[in-house]
Amino acid sequence: MNLITPLKDLEIERIDWFRSSLKNWSNNNFRSYPWRETRDAYAIFVAEFMLQKTAADTVVPVYRSFLGKYPNITSLASASIAEIAEILQPLGLFFRAERLSRAARIILDKYDAIVSSSEQELLKLPGIGKYTARSICANAYGQSKAVLDTNVARILERFFGIQGEKIKSRCKILWRAAEQVAPDRDVSRWNLTLLDFGAKVCTASKPKCELCPLAKECDFFNK
């Protein structure tokens, strides 16, 4: 099935079932993290930086310490890269501290210390790609912005039988699929549900197909 073409009735019904099944699953399996309990754009901006290529459970203590030391853009922008790197050290990826510092200074100078609600403006900041920009827009500002990472790509490829490109984050077919399966409302919750499902059930190795609520209609499971 190629989701880049106009949807047929059967495809629409299948997508509706896919959404409904995952929403029901999420009712009892939605993970709790501090950045999911706020709409503060700065706090979400910080979290999204830390979550890049890093497990959420690893981020939690660093995130809390970081916000305690740098509670807003102004305090972050005034910190040295070395200071930021020290508190981020448990997460690795030293370049993250440098990009976070540069981004904070740009937000302070160009946007009056307010994290933008514009995807295009966010994409101009160092260290922010399409996934991070759209996550900030959805989670902080309630915008209907679907996201695509390796977890989401894996779920879409397996369930719908899509063959995406090697670099998932740049695959137009998968981005189009992510946008088409996303609901019209509460896309933030939907995006997070997909991340949780990819981490807990539809894992990269040894997926828990026997526990999967999607198994009945999943191309991967029913090959």
C-alpha cells in the first residue's frame, strides 16, 4: 500500500482502526515524564534537545537538574558552553551543549527570549531539525504537527507494509504516511503514543507481536 496516493475507503477504514487501537492501548500504557506534564515552550525545548539520540529514562534526572540551574532562556544564554557541557555530561554528545548554547542566545537576541511557535523559525536554530521543531510546535503549542523518527517509521513500515528509504528522517513517503495517519486533534498525545508504542511493543529487535493490539491487521505479523 502506498500512502502517498489518495486514500481509498479501505485504507481510510484501516487507518481509523490503527488510530483507535493505539489510542486504546495508550490509555493504560502512556509513559509519564516531566516534560510531558508542561506546556512551557522553554522546558520542552530543553527536553527535545536532551532526548536527541538519548533514552528518555536517562534524560529525566539531568533534565530536572538542568531546569533547576537554568530555569529560562536568559539564564541559559548567559551560561558558558563549559558549564552547560558539565551538567549534560551524563548524556554524552558534547556538541549538544554548544548547539544548545548558540540556540539559546539566538532566541534571546532575535525572539525576545521566547521559543518560537513557528516550525520554520525553529528550523533556523542550531541543533534543531524537522522532528525537534515539530515536536516543540505540537507539545508546547498544540499544533497539529506529526513527527517521524526511527520508532514511528518502524511502526508505519511494519503495519502498512511501506518500504521507506534508508535514512528515515528524510523519507518523503514516511513523512507523508505519518501526516496521513495522525488524527486531526491532540496530535501531541498521538505522537507521544507512537513513541511509547515503539519503545514498549514494536521494538527494533524482538518486537512483542504476541502482545500487540495491532497484530490482527499488521502486514509484518501476517506475512
